[in-house]
Amino acid sequence: MALQCGIIGITNVGKTTIFNCLSNTRGETHAFAFSATKSNIGIIQVPDQRLYELEKHQVTEKIVHTTVEIVDIPGLTKGSNKGEGSGNKFLGDIRNTDALIHVLRCFDDENLPHIEGSVDPVRDIETIDLELQVKDLESVEKKIERLKKASKSGDKESLQGLEVLERYRDHIGNFNNARSLRVKDEEKKFIDDLFLLTMKPVMFICNVDEKSAASGNHYVDRVKEFLRGRDAEMLIIAGKTEAEIADLENIDDRNAFLADAGLDEPGVNKLIRAAYKLLNLQTFFTVGPKEIRAWTIKKGMTAPQAAGVIHSDLERGFIRAEVMKYDDFITLGSEHRCKEAGRFYIEGRNYVVGDGDILHIRFNV
């Protein structure tokens, strides 16, 4: 599925370093402001140990992980909404993403000066929020003007849209993000076409030094306090350390490096899984001797929709889905035993696929 997570943040917070740990594409890192002129786009493989557990019960030629597209958007600064540092272009790149990973600088480094002169991750959150809010306010006000003209004829739809948009204008104008305004589901249609920047789900990454990788530091504590009570996830990543781990080819060397840092797995693995969750995604599997493959779907998708992710012909000619639950397959050990135990299910068009379902699609075209 063509869904994107955008990595955003102030200049010189380590966004591209983290992007390079995640992606098959390498972005160039710099130590001065406005250093990048375009966004980097890469594909990240979603780590899923369940694929290897499935292989224990089904010999296969290859294992295929699911993937997510990630975009490293050049650093923003005050005035980006006015085009500072090519800011308008970068804000446009953010608009095309589905969720945001906001990287915060939570480390000191005298060789890498902060653009504001001091390290303050809470101030950086507020700076980025303001830039996005200003752009959103412009979008909302433009649509209000359009609806005002349409509403003069007494069009009820336009009048209702005006009322909703004016609430968003007031909310954003008071330095709030669009995602925090509570509206009815049927009212969201009036802002869906605006792709508001502050409507996108976001999680925060505290980029720390190596000694703070396991437990954080006083900068992280400030971010935690600032985010208290908000619907936002926060992770701690030692970007420079993760980059060094990613460069190691030997798995034993990686494990030793992780142990020295007090970690049980690379922090970027947790980040990828969190990004996957942030995009409201889940995984189903197809299992066979040729390949064991993970497939990405949106939560709530039905069996025909999941079949369409594999191939459009499967959705068009969908007859039924043969379903095994991951835990049942692992516990019982085979499709045959799942059938014997009554754990092999035949599902129709209305079946909502669960995370970890093993599917075999029957179709006819």
C-alpha cells in the first residue's frame, strides 16, 4: 500500500541520520542550516519475527517482509511557512504524507550548533507546530471564503461546512493542532480535502546520545512532561549509535554493541513498528513452499479488500477466504492439524481480516 511516513524536525536534530538507519536509501547529512534542497524517499522493511516462526512449520524458498515508504523532509525553521529555507516546498512534501515522525534533538554537541543557539526540544515542538498551524490556517480560511459565496444561495451543505470550518479556524488560530478538535465523523468531510498538516497523526522521537539510549536524560524528561495528557507516542532513539550499529555486518558484533548500549534490539525496529501502527496498518500472511509473505492492509479491511492487495484479480473474482489464526497455526503446527481441531475457517465477503491472519484466497475470473 502506498502510504508514507514523513520525518520532520528542526534543522540539525539528526533526522537524516535516523532515516539512513531505517531506509534502503541513504540521505546526505550536514552540519549547517538549509543544507538539503529536496526530500529523501526510501523504503523500510517492517521487522516481524512471526515470519520466522511460520517458517518453522512450513519450509519455504523465501521470506518476504512488508514495507512502508518513508520521507526525510529537510529541516524546518521559523518562517518556513513564508518560504524560508525552501520551507514552502517542504511543507508541501509534508502535506503528501499520511503520518509524521517528529525528531527532537535531545543531545548536546558543541560541534553541531543548534540553529536557535541552544538545545530545547519543547521549544522546537512549538516552533514546528506553529509553522504547520499557520499553513493550515491559510487553507481553512481560503475554503471559508469559497463556502461563503456558495452559502449565499441558502445551500444547506455549504452553511453546515461554514460552521465546521469556522470552528477549525478558531481552534487553529488559538495555537492548537487540528487533530485535537473534537468533531463528529460526518463533519470531517468538510476538511478532508484540505489535507491539514496538523491533522496528521504524529509521534515524537527523542534523539539522544549513546549513554542516554536506554533511560533518556533531562531533555527527554522535559518532552515527557510537555506531552503528558496528549494522545501522542514518544520513543527514545540514539541516532548516532543506531547508525553505527546499522553499519555492522556481523550479527554478533551488532548484538554486542546493543548490549553495551543497554538495548535488547535496535531502537529503529521499535520506531518502524510504531510508525506502522501510527499509519493504522496491520499485517496478514500468505504461507506456502514458494514463499511466506507479509502483506499490509488498513485496519478494518474485509477479505476481498485484502485479496486486492495481493492482486486486483483476486478481489474482482473473490469467492471465499480460507483463514487460520497465527496463534492456532503456531500452536498446532500445520494446516492439517488446524482443520482437525476446527481452527480452519471459511469466510465470505464481509469477513474483517485480523492482524496475523493466514489467508488463502479462492477466486474465479
